[in-house]
Amino acid sequence: MVQIRRIVCPTDFSPTARHACDYAAELARSFGAELVLLHVIPELNYPTRSFGMAVAFPHLREELHQRSRDELAAEAKRFDPSLKVVTEVRDGISHEQVLDCAKARQADLIVMGTHGHTGLAHMVLGSTAERVVRMADCPVMTVRSKS
């Protein structure tokens, strides 16, 4: 029998990610597993108008971290209180941080949303979900948006 003790669920707080979080929470409840809600903040090294590089504003990064922690806490409160939910905020490239978190936490499953872009949209936007599916050491469940 497959044992699932820990599920990592990355979220960008979009409706698609929220839908995937619902799946992950139900699976975690069914298996008695821990749910790790993860949010990745991308590097802020893009130029800002007349202010130099955004990386020069450490208060901006701390504000993003605090808002992310608040959003993750709100997301966790939506689930059954008996469900063990852990939240984590990381900085970096999304797919790399999802994979690193899953490995560090010894996840048995990753559940994540996908927008289902194909063709040119997929080429231009890329796909975090596709990269995670291709590179993960554990199984990955992708959940498409409702629309």
C-alpha cells in the first residue's frame, strides 16, 4: 500500500492554486498526512523606474515575506483544524524551490495547480508545473483550473 505522510502544495494564491490546495488538503486528510503549503517569492532583481534595482530595497522583500506568511496562514485556516498544516515561504526560482522543499521535507507527493497553457502561451510563459513533473523525485499531481 502506498503511504503518503507529507504533501507539498505550492501556491501563488491564484484560483487555480487554491483549487489544487483543496485537493491536497483532502488527500492529506484521507491519508493522515502533513500538508506543507509553500509560496515562492521570485528574485526582485528587475529595474524599477528611477530607483535603480528593486533588490536594493530590503524592506520590500520583508513586506512580501510578511504578506506571503499572512496569506498562507489564511489559506491554512480554510482547512479542517485537525489537519496538520505547515507553511513555508522561500525566495528564488519557483520550480527549483518547489523541488528543493519537497526533497528537504521528504515529501511523498507534490500537488500543484496548472493553468494548462499550450502552444505559444506555454513557450512564452513556461511551465513551473511541467518542470516540477519532469524533475521531481516523488510523484506529482497536477490540478487544472476549474475554468
